[in-house]
Amino acid sequence: MRRYRRNPQTAGRVIDGQAFIVTPDDNKLHTLNGAATQLWVLAKDGLSEDDAATALCAEYEIDRETAARDATACLDDMVARQILVAE
């Protein structure tokens, strides 16, 4: 099972419930929406796709299938942008 963690080379901060992340390779500032911010915060200690789906279900009161699909898409996007790393 893949685990997602914050990319240790990024710098980030949450301000008023929204994460702002700077990736070092391209020096870009990424502004995350509420769901992505929640997953980025949880990724500090590592999380699985199942953990992410559970968190989204609890926060947004959506069904498990939708949460799992959205969580996977969000995690994959953050890995592609080098905000998170997958292990």
C-alpha cells in the first residue's frame, strides 16, 4: 500500500485554512484548496489513500466511492507537482 508524505524539500504554511506550498525545483507557489490542504496537513505523518478517503468523507459528508476517487486524484496531482512523495 502506498503512503504519501510531504516532500521534505518543499516549504509550506497553512493560513486561514488554506495551504501555500513552494516547490524547490521550479520555485513555484502552489495554493491548495480546502480538501488538498487537509490531505497535505495529514501527510505530515504519512497517509494512505484509504486514510485520505476517510478524512474527506468525514469533512465533506460525501459517499465513500466519491471520496476515494477524489482522494486518489488529489494525491496523484500533488505527487506530480512534487508537493507530496509516494512511498
